[in-house]
Amino acid sequence: MMRATLVLGVALLTLLLSGPTVAFVPIGGGSSTHVSITGTALLQKVTETCRAVAEEAGHEFNPTGSSAEELVQACLGPTATGDVSGAKFKSALQEIYTQNGLVDRNFVNSAPPHFNSEAFAEGRGLIIEGLVAIKANIREENFQAARETLGRVLHTLQDFYSHSNWVELGYTEPYINLIRLDLPLENLADFSTATCSDCASGKCPNPILPNILKEKKLTSGYMGISSAAKPKGKCSHGGAGDLTSSAEPRGGISKDERRSDNVDFHNAAVNAATAASLQLLDDLRLAAGDNDFLRMMGIARSSVVCFVIDTTGSMSDDIEAAREAVYKIIDGKKGTQDEPSEYILVPFNDPEFGPMIRTTDPAKMKREISLLRATGGGDTPEMCLSGLQLALTGAPDSSDIYVFTDAVAKDIHLKDTILALISSTKSTVSFFLTGSGRRRRSLRASSFEDYKNLALASGGQAIQVSKSQLPQATDIILDTSTSALVTVLQRARNPGKQETFPFMLDESQKNITIYITGQSITFTLTNPAGVIQNHNEASGKLGSVNTVGNLWRVRLNDDNMKGTWKINIISNQPYTLKVTGQSTITFIYDFVERFGGPHPGYAVLSGHPQAGQPAILMLSVIGRKGPSSVTVGDVSLVTVSGPETVRNSTTTDMGNGDILVTVDAVPEGEFVVSLKGTDKVSGSVFQRQSTTQMSVSKVNIKAVVDSSMQPGKTFNLPFSVMTQGSGGLYSISARNDKNFPMSKPPSLNLITGQYANSSVTITPPADTPSGSDVTVTLEAKSSSGADSNYIVLRFSVVTKITDFVAPVCEVVTVQADDCPHDVSQCKPFQWKLAATISDGNDTGVASVSLRQGGGNLTTSLLSDPIIQANYTASCCSQIVEFIAVDKVGNVGKCYHSIVRSAGPPTLPALLPLWLCLLVSAFVTWF
């Protein structure tokens, strides 16, 4: 937890890191401790990877500025036309920062996550376990689970340099043994060895004992939150929250904060922690490959196409319409920034649902959806919500999900779980409904109204059409499966009434579309100049109007859009209104809560904010040229349904485009976040709105992700529930998206203001693939059903591994005699290298790839016990490095250079060629 500002020579690395130095704030905040160190390392590694990918594709990597948008645009390549939003990249960074900061809240009394109290083996164990999980997650394309674990692992790794005496011992490079289990932890101070001298003032430059420094003994400070006890003669962590710092030897060796007495050590710790973070990220990049590393970091086009399709016997026409929509998206958006970065398909039937199919290959998506057949079913209700649950947990956050069905949900008991997942993921769900919505009397209340409620909660639409009309209705999918989609306004009225809704359009927006769902509707649209168009004008002065089923779709003309518009809607039936467009000006947000302790900060809430107290949000603004290109005006909470209630806020600029928002009076019922500001590029005022509805609760649930699960082994998840409302019996529900066996208490008896503790057990089957993730949703609901809350947790399932040894390379021959001494004459000549690669622990080599060099690398079958690698290159390309990764993610590097030295060789002539090269540092395997 180090407070520092790092000056970087690359302009891109100022992204998200500029701003004033502030006290440690794990979420948001300017140039602060783990955030700055993590951000510096992530941005440098992303920039390196983007440059390598661009160069390999034959593109120049020339970002036009330092904003997220400009970095992503340059990384995705100049050949893809259109706008691209930096929101997905910023969200990925925030997920990592969030989990990094939560280590201080969730494990404040635990030594290993912070390398406190000389817990070196245990701390390294957490890092290694995390690295194994991250690599397995990436192999299974579970990138969110990988990011969350990465945040926690980086926190622990960085704390080593602040909480130990590594830099006091004079070391400036990272301790690579922390990420290599095959290397021993050496020269650790014994439990009985005194390590520090007494520091009565608490501000001594270096209290480490001289003999510890001389013998290079490694130690760390002891930390006591509730007790001052520590072993005799041991160093303390130090600081106001550490009770051991008042016990002799007093003081502390923590370098968390820059003080007048520790400036040099603090700066050295920051530099070492940054270098160590880069070292770990490079290991992950090599294991994952450049493309998957960038996908993990959110460097991808923002559009994801996710279809959840009913495949029962009556759905042939619907499946065909969905298929045609997918074909239109793939064929019509190829080569643009609107081309989806990922395709997801989840079929459901009765009683079967799934599996979820994910691919980045559009041809595979075409094949998969072409294989769907309408069959089975029988009774009317189907397993719709089970399929939707798979989509919500499998798709990236903030995805647009489209559900096709003609039947009500048989699994309506999942509705609360679906609402929790919608709120947690901020994904938008739209339903295409082609049936009557009637249900069997034997089922508990289930109808198309349930789908409409879910759509409204997510900011989506429930579109009811006949089967013959469905192909017309799917145009909405083409609208929303696009890059840089923003919501300007969304409202719902039930019962319907005449009302005028103003909304503001700005110069950055294009492709503005208005959607209205409902029956018996008329409307009038007015632009800022007072020009009017009625609902019955199919092609008017302001735009084109289309209607199908219960959906009205208005596409505005591209000219003269800037300013305040109005739409007057008349209907006595329920209706919804939504205004969307494309713009790189947007925002992301999380509801947060403050936490105390030695390193206080803000933690993201998983669940509803607490009733009876101010709501706090951490909001990040993304402009066309980064956060500095916009000015934030009003941030408010606004009700979507019923009488409109607006609750204004107070804001604090945390730097980097991060805004801490406090709303003292929270609206009753469901609300969304509304933002207004000014785009400095054009000078126009903009309006944006979140899509996901939220409400407050008096119930609070706490649980922590502290490790991964293992296939075939029962995992125990402790949790606590408290209410500030009426006590009594609260029902407990627990579900997971993989249908792993679970056990949980049916209910808990709560006393107002007191936490009740219990646990859930989960048992992943023994054949669960390593790297899978499972999303667990816990909910507590009062006996009356009037109040409830939830928590959503994501766990990795990872097989325990024992192989931590990298593949081994041996250079057999190098043929470079034809290469001229004069490099300017190199073009006509070639050189060759032959090497063998093997995996000593028989795990098997998964991939061999060229990292440096302009030549051609070929290998024999990777399943061979000894892999033959052959490299041929022009003599103009004088360096080669290739990477071998085994099946559990251990990485080996092989490097060779034919650059000729000026002097004569000095190695013994009789040494084998490969050993000569190794000793002369021309071949390095590490």
C-alpha cells in the first residue's frame, strides 16, 4: 500500500494515473499505492502487447493520444472503421483494482495476503495458487474470473516489497522466487532471531539490525489489529492500526506511505513492486498468448452477440429469424469496429438447457446456430430462465442478451436469481416473444409479464410479435450489437398516461434510435428547432418510423441532432421508452461502501445499497480524448417507473476521471444513474443514463472469495446475514450456474442489527475442467417477501498441480557461417538453428511460438517426447526467441543471437557448441 507518483516516459502510461496524490483509496483515487503500481504495470504490458500484435499484423501502432479510447483504437488496428469505446478496457482495469483493494478489507487480520509476520511461504503459496488459477481460467476463456484473481495476486505480490526488508537489504530487482515454486525461498530469518532495533519515535530510517543486513536475512513486520503480541526482537509493520508497534522493538518497517524518514526505501519499494508486477504479467502474457492476454484485459470490440433460444417443437420460425439476424450481423459488420468480439449461444428446451457455446470465430457461430432444430418440449412452459442464467454468468458484463421464446418460464423460481445476476453484471436482456404467454394452472404465477419485468430491470425490451412479424423485429439486434452504444434516456409508465419526455443529444452521437413498446400508442417528436413529426409519418423530416407488434422504432436523421428534444406519448396502456445512440462519451459506475482498518478505502457492493443511509457511487467518466476531455455536471438517481423522482448528489473528484458520488436521499423503489456533463471537444452538453435498475435494502449479506475450488472436493463458503429492519425468520436461497451440488440452511433467524453466521457447501464434480468458473448467488428474504438482498460471487475451479518446472530447450546446431560480417550485405543470406524441446515433468508441451525474429519456426508434433524445433531466417534478422508453454502454463524462453562480437572468441574450443553458446550468453533458457 504505497503512496507514490511514478513518472513514466511513455505518454500512454499516464492513462488513468494522472491526478493529485491522495490517501490510499483501493477503488478510484488518483496516483495512489496499489492502484498506481498496478495501473502502471498493466498499462505498460498492454501497450507492449498491443504494439507486438499490431507489428505482427503489419500495422503501425500509433495512438493519437493517451486516452483509453485512443489506446484501444490503435490496438485494434487502423483497418477497422468506426468508433470504439474504451469502456470495456476501463471496466477490466477497475475489476482488477477492485479485487486488489478488497484484500485490505477481507483479509485485514490475515498475515499471508500481506506478507506480514514473516509469512513468506504462505504468501508465496497464495501467489502460486492464484497464477495457476489465472492461467487455467484464461485457457477456458473465463476472463472475468482471471481478472478478479489477478487483482488479489498483485496486491499480495506488491505488499512483499513494502512489508519486508527486501529493499533495505539493497536489492533493486524483483524476487523472482515469489512466482517460481521450483526456486526455494532462501535465507529467511528464524522465528527466534531478533530482526529490529527499538525505535521510540516510530520514525527511524532503518531499524533493521546490522547483523540481519550483513547476513542478508529476509524478514517482515508483524501486524496486530487486536493484540500487541509479537515474538521477541521482531520488527513490527508500524502505523496507527498496528498495536505491535508500541511493543519493543517499537516502530515499524512498512513502506506503505512516503514519509520524511523513509523516502528512499519507499521509492525503492514502489519501483521493485512495479517491476515485480511487470514480471508476473509477462509470465501470464507468455502463457496465454498475446490475443488472449488482451482479451483478459478488455481490449476487444465492445459488441458481444449473445442469443438464448428456445428449441422446442413450435420454434422453427423463431430459430430461422434468429439465424438470419446472426448472419446479417456477421456479414454486414465484418471489418468494422461494430463487428462483435465474441458470439455466445445458449439453447434451452424442456427439461434440458445449454450447453453454452462461446466463440470468437463468426464461421463457427454460423455453423452452431445452423445446427439448431426445433424439437421436443411437450407442455407449454420451458426452461427459459435456466438458459438465461447460463448466458448472464458466461457473457462478459454489460452484454446485450437476446432471448427467443414462445412460452412462459417453467423455472420461474429462478426469477430472483436472474434479477440479482442482471444487477451484478449490468447486462441488458431483451425478449422476443411470439406466443400468447398463457400458462398452465398447475404452475405458480408465470406469464410474459415476468419477462417484461426482467427486461425493464435490465434496461432491455420485451417485444411481442407474431411469428411472421419476427424477422422485422430483429432489426433491434442490429441496432444494439454495435460498438460504443450508450443510453440517453429510459422510462416506463404503468398504467400509461400522456407525458412529455425531454432528452438531450450531443455532437458526439450518431445513429440515434428511439424505441417504444406498448399497445394503443400515439406520439409526437419535436427537435430543438421546433420541427414536429407524428407517429404516423413513416418517413418524416426528423426520421423514419417503423412499427411491428408492440414495438415502435424511430431512427433519427443524422442532421441537426444537437440540443434538447421532446417526445410526447399518449396511451392509457403500459409502455416503455428508450433512446440510444453511438458515442465514445460514456461512464461506468459501482455502488460502494466505506471500510476502515489500517488501510481504509471503498469496496464495491455486491447487492443492493443499504436503506436508511446515503448511497455512495464510484463513477468513472470516459471522454472522446479521455476523462480530461469532459466536464461532469449533475449526477443523480432517477426513478424509471411511476412518478419521476430525481435525487441529486454531491461529488468529489478523485482524479483520473473517477468521481465519488454521495446521494443523501435515495429514491424509493427502482432507480438508475443519470449523468449530465459537457464535452470539451465540441462544447456540447451531453446526457447519459445507466440501464440497470437498482433499489435499496435493509438486509446485508457478507461472504468472501478467499480461494479456488477443486474438482471432486467439497468447498465450504461461510456467510453472514444482518438486517436493520424487522427481525425474524429470513429464507436463504443459494444457487450456482453449473448446477453443482449445494447444501445450505433453509432459513436464518435474524435479530435486528446483529449478524447471523452460517455456511453453504458446494461440490464441483470430479470431472469439472480445470479453469472453469462457477457463479454462486446467495439471497436472504424476509418472511413477508417485502425485503431481500443478495450477493454474487465468482469462484475458479482448479485442479491441484505439482508441475512447476518449465519446458527445457537444448540448441543442437546453428548454421550461420554464410552470414556476412557487414550487416548491410545480409539480404541474400540465411541462417538456421535446430533445437530440441522437452517437458521434464511429462505434463506435455501445449504450444511453441515465435516471440522475436523475422524468420520461420517449425516444430515436430507437440505430443512427441522430444520436440524438434527448426528456425530459418534472413541474416538480416539476427535474433530469435521462441516460447514453450506446457499444459499447466509453465513458460520457458529460448533466445539466440548471431550478432558477431568485435573481439576473438575466448571460450574453450572443445566445449560442445550448445554449451559454448550458453556460456557466452548467446543462448539463454530461463
